[in-house]
Amino acid sequence: MTSKLESLKQHTLIVADTGDIDAIRQHQPIDATTNPSLLLKAASLPSCAPLLDRSIGEAKGSVEPLSNACDRFAVAVGSEILGLIPGRISTEVDARLSFDQDATFRKACELIELYERAGITRDRVLIKIAATWEGIQAAAALEREGIQCNLTLLFSFAQAQACADAGVYLISPFVGRIYDWYKQHEGRDFSGFDDPGVQSVARIFRYYKAHMYETVVMGASFRNTGQIEALAGCDRLTISPQLLESLADQAGTLTPSRLLREGSADPRIELDQIGFRWTHNEDAMATEKLAEGIRAFAADQLKLEQLVASRLGLAV
């Protein structure tokens, strides 16, 4: 009998949300995504030890060896993953640059240069950037240079609107973290079509399709398989190895979600900077979760730097 994972693949492109090379080899997704938290975990895996050693060795003697070693490790993990998948890898810009448009642009170009030196063409890489106003504008500039982007930490409809108007290639709305916030603040659980995270992605999906935006919608940050099943038919879904295994172990047939097919779409509105900041600010959940997500990714980036610094004999 067909598993739910195989059935889901008939309607949605599956992306592995991990830096674990062995897990990617097992599940064989189309694309894969990484972030500072996943790279920190990868740094402790035996399979990634040679990549970390090589990255540190290559960074010694460079102008900024610590930053260079971390970037090289991210690209080394990404390159290794690309050898196992037919599609793309998403590699994230340092979250501490989330409010600096120019620095985000420069760091993205540096990552692409490292990939190209490794023999990886830019059409196989997506640069992940936090969906702040500055991040969205940096992404717009990168897209014009032929560097396609994945806008992450996306929680508000305003973020989705601004990303589409900026012409970014892909967005990653965080289903699970939206669910977490509403569960905590309303004191009750949600499931299936009633899940606020699921509803957020469905609203964005309908808006993009109704107004013929080409930006890809990739649901992310899932807490359970029910959230994934409720979004069957979304352009892409990035899923952790644990949930991929759970779907593979369950027999069943999935069909495209009625949430994606039914219901009216919001009217098209183009937001300038003031409109974006105000509309996003009006969404308490999105405001809190975006700030929290940036802090968490920055903290894990710092932990990775501390690990690398100890190997380089540097103080952080």
C-alpha cells in the first residue's frame, strides 16, 4: 500500500529540513534546507567532521578566519548535500545581518562565490534571508543579479506580500511556530484545517495564485504530520527527517488540501516601507516570532563560531 509520504510527493515537492547528510541519503528529497541551528547540529555529527576540519584548515590565514571558516562549513555541508539531491540547497545568511541590507547582500555574494569555487553553479543554491524589510530589499537586489533567495522566518501576511512584490524566488512560512504562539496565548490546541499556522500558509498560497505571483510557497517548521497533511498540494514543504519517517511509516492517500483550493483571496496591495512596518507591527504573533527567530539563529551562529574558534585558537 502507498505511504502518505509517497502520496504527498504526487502533489508537493518535498524538501528535507536538515543538515544531516545520512538522513538526506535515506529520504532522497528534491531539495534541502539548512540554517544556523541545523549546521550547529551537523558540526557534532561524525559524518560532517571531515567537512568541518577542512573548512577550518582552509580558513586559516584568511583576513577573517572565524567568519570564513563558518561560511566554508555551511558551503561544504551544502555541497555534500547537493551530491545527493537533484535540486537545490538553501544556505542562510548570518542572522545578525538581518537589519543591514548592504551587509546581507555582500554576505550572500560571498556564499555564492564559495559555492562557485567548489564547482556548484548558483542555479543550485538558494540564499536564505530573514524576511525583515532590509532582508527583503537585499533579496530583491540579489534576484536582479541572478542570485535566487529563500525568505525565511516568515510569519505575517505583510511579509508575504512584500516578498512577492520584491520578486523573491521562494518564501518559507513557519507553520509550527505560528501554531506554538496561538496555542500558548489562547490556551488550547489546534489540529488540521483549524491550525492557525496551516491557515496562514493557505491564505498566502491563495493570494499568490490569484494574483499570479511566481514566488514559490514552501511551508516550514512543522510540529506534526497533521499540519503537513492539511497543506498537501502546497508548492513545497520542508520537513524534518523525523516527520518524513513518520509519513513514510503511515499508509494512506493524500489529496490536495481544500484550504488551498477554496476561499477568496485578499485583494492585491503593494506595501512601501512604512506600510510594511506598520502592518507587520499590527500582528503581535509575527512581531514576536520574527524577533525571537532572529535571536535564536544568531545565538546558534555564535555557538558554532565558539566551536570553530576553539579549533582556531581564537577568542570569541
